[in-house]
Amino acid sequence: MTEEPTKPADLKALAEQHLAENKRRRDALRTAIPLDTFVEDAIGLVLSEPGRGDMQGVCPFHGDDRPSLYVVPSKAFYHCFACGAHGDVVTFDAEYRRIPEWMSMMQLEKRVAAGENPIRVQPRPTDEEMKALRDELGIFKGDE
Ligand SMILES: [Zn+2]
């Protein structure tokens, strides 16, 4: 049997497979890590209104002077009504710590697998920590 060159249809299937796998991993992280616990130290969450189930805090993604960022733990997402920041535990982690989302996912998965509880967002990594992380994940400078 001769090796066929990769056809566009194969590439499409591969891309779909990759997206489905990504979604599965992301859903697992959203389920494993309660968003309110994850962000509360960073943004100082308070209940928005009794009984509504959502919370609000000071948005770390713009110069917030009052709590504009809403966190809906039951739906595992946040939204800022001032700057439009929106996302889930992975988006928050990646943007807050200024690391790529794939790196955030790998780290969060490791913390979940290690049984860390509760899992809270960590401060932005220093240059040395970033280097150690890259070494650990086997990433060489210039890969991005
Ligand atoms: Zn904002």
C-alpha cells in the first residue's frame, strides 16, 4: 500500500477531532474547578444579589473601580459588563497570568490530577518560573 498524501478531508477530520478533544478537556476542567473558588482571592467576590446565585468582583482586566465582573458559578463563566471580558476557568487563568491557554490547561489538569483542593488562581509567573515551566513541559524558546 502506498502512502497517500494527506487530503483536505483528512485534515478536516483531524481538526474536528482536535477540537472535540479540546472541548472535552475544557469541560472536565470547568466541572472540576469551581469558578467562584478559583477567582475569589484574586478579585474579592461578593454575592451580587441574595438568591440569584451569581457573584461580582473587581475586574482584573481593566482599571475597575467598582465590581463590574460577574461570576456565575453554576454556568462556570464570568462576564465583565465594563470591558466585555468573558470566559471560563481556562480563559481567566490564561489572561490573568498572561500565559497561553494550552499551557493553562496543562497546568490546571496537573493540579486536578494531583488532588489539589481547593484550586485557586496563582499569581503571574516570574520569568524564572516561566523558564522552569517551559523546561518541565519540554518547550524550547522560540516555539511560540
Ligand atoms: Zn473588565
